[in-house]
Amino acid sequence: MWDADVAVVGGGAAGLSLAARLSGLRDGPAVVLVDAPPGPLTPPERTWCYWEEPGGRWDDLLTARWDRLRITGADGGRTTLAAAPFQYKMLRSDRLRDAVHARLRDAGHARVEAVVGSVRDLPGGGAEVTGVDAAGRPVRLRARWAFDSRPPPRPRPARTALLQHFRGWFVRTAAPAFDPAAADLMDFRTPQPTHGLSFGYVLPLGPCEALVEYTEFGRAPLTTAAYDAALRHYTRDILGLAAPEVTATEQGVIPMTDARLPRRTGRAVFPLGAAGGATRPSTGYTFAATQRQTRSVARALGRGRVPLPPAPYPARSRAMDAVMLRALDTGRVAGDAFFTGLFRGVRTERLLRFLDGRTRWWEDALIGFSTPVGPMLRTAVELPRLRRALPAGAPPPPGDPRPAATTP
């Protein structure tokens, strides 16, 4: 006997998106969403941003959207771009969570609060989810299919393993200071670190309110105090904000790696979202690819097929990302000049499709000529000779006899 047809593990963007799609299927599968009870394992509120055409699935839940994008180079030169036919959209996690929980409840599906310990195949078919609830009582659920959106417990071998790490302040100013029609994606007037890159990121929520973030691509995150110092410098000395009120904060770390992530971990168990490779290695964007994954899974289940999530990005996109990450990690390209050149040299609509993995091969070739060709070609020739290894100090996967290795 099954507790549900589909068990969805994790209450982040991937788990919520899949649960919502399945709850909307006519005569669809019975769904149970398993997410952490309130406490230290509950994910903090966060912001998901992505670009898509107007009229998207979550438009009624958006906090803000922008029709123009802005890039500011280290020299202060500003490039303002029309995002059409797309819009840049901001979705807050609490709004998505509340809406999906209501949809599940209205459709008669189940939700279980538990700290999940394992998601595995059952010998006779199907999958089992085990864990404990908030009171420490064991939880055991059986389903025909299980989708696990929890972050992988350990990194996987890679040739390059960087982190996109950031801290953001939601700020309010006494006088108008922001342009609500434009999102500042990358402002490279921040002091650049000796390794990797840094930039400011400003999402106006009104003339006097915005989310202002300090972001780095590098090998290790900063302390909270160091992020706050960088944000004080950015808001005061670069943006010219006089003592803005900080109303809320958010902070995060996103892996940027060319590690190979599995699309399936059992006959009936599938990773989903970032765990299933939905994070674009070169940018850290995840939400749009997660929507493609969950849409495909829901379609397969609705048609009675094996719901294997699709590869989030074409192999060609992953190969180009691997070259970019290695070139940045080795210092062969300067990150600020690299991204500024892309946005200044490539048509916006094509570049946004490229960053979403939806361009054709000849478009990718044209975009490649907008990058530092020599260093990128040298890196492309070097990559096949490099061994994939675990980051320094990382434990090997269970059952793997190899010792922890350092990045070559």
C-alpha cells in the first residue's frame, strides 16, 4: 500500500513548484509534500529572481518586476538594456509557500512536517522516505515515485568548484533614491577581491525601497561582519545612500561547479532543482530551469510515463560554463570585464536566452566571440586533461574508497 503516488521532499522552490503542478492535474496522482518543521532546519525566507515573458505561472505572487536591466562597469560606465520580450521578476519564498500549501490543502493532498533522513528505493518497487517529526517520532512514507530537492549532503568531484556567496539588505530611504523600472544586475564598482569577482546587485521595490546585495564569486564565503562592511561601503560610498534603514536581510551560498549531478538516484528516486543540476554553473540562476524540470515531470506523470526530470541545460551550455568557471578561477579572465563585455556586446534577448540555456549552437558561437577568445580557447584545450576531484577537505561519497582530494 502506498501513502501517496508521489512524495515530494523539500519545501524550497523545486519542491513547492512540483507539488503545485501535480495538484493542478486533472485526475492526477496523490501527492505528499514533506518539508522541515519550524526550527533550525527550516530554510530562511529568500528571494528568487528569473526572467521570462509576461503572464508567467507565478505572476500573481510576484513582489516586483522590471522591464529594464542595468550593468555598471568598474569604470562607472553604465549600460541600460531593455529586457523585452522578457521581464525580470522577483518572487519571495513566503508568498510561494503559502500559495502552494493552500492549493495542496484545497486539492486534498497531504503535507507532512519531518526532518528527512533518507529517500531510497524499496526492494519491491517504489520509494521510501524516512525521518522524524518535530517531537522526534519516526516518520515513514511510501510512494510510487519520490523527488528529493534537498541539497546534496556533500560536494561531488569537479574540475572547478567556486561559490556564489552574498548578503543582502532590504533598505528604506527617507527620500527617493531608486529607479523602480530598472534592476541593477551587476555593479562592478565594488572593490574586486584578489581571486574571483564581486559586484553590487540592486532590486528597487519603489522609489525609497530596494533589496541591495553584495555578491562574490570565490572559493569561500565571508563572515557576516565582512558582508555588512562591504554593504556599508557600497550603500554609502558608491550608491550615496545616507543612513538607509535596514528592514530585513538575506544571505546565501550557491555552488558554481562543473561537477556532474545525477538525474536519478534510484529506480523510483529523482533529485530535483539544484540537487538535480538546475543551478546554472556560470551564473547561479536556478528558478527558471527548475520550472522546466517540474513542468516536464508533471507532464510525464499525467501521461503515465516514467517521470525522469530532463537535463536542465544542454551539454553544450555545460561545457561553455566549465570553460568560463576555469578561466575565472585561474585568473585568465577578469570577471568584471568578462560580464560587462557580454552585456555590452550581445543583444539582450539573445544573451538572456543563452544564460537560460535556450540558444542554438550558432548563437553560442557568436556569443563566444564576445568573450576574451585567447584565454577561453586555452582553457578549453586544458579542461579535458584535468581530473575531477573533491574540494579540499571534502569527505568522499559513501562507499567510495578514494581519499578526499584537493582541486588540481
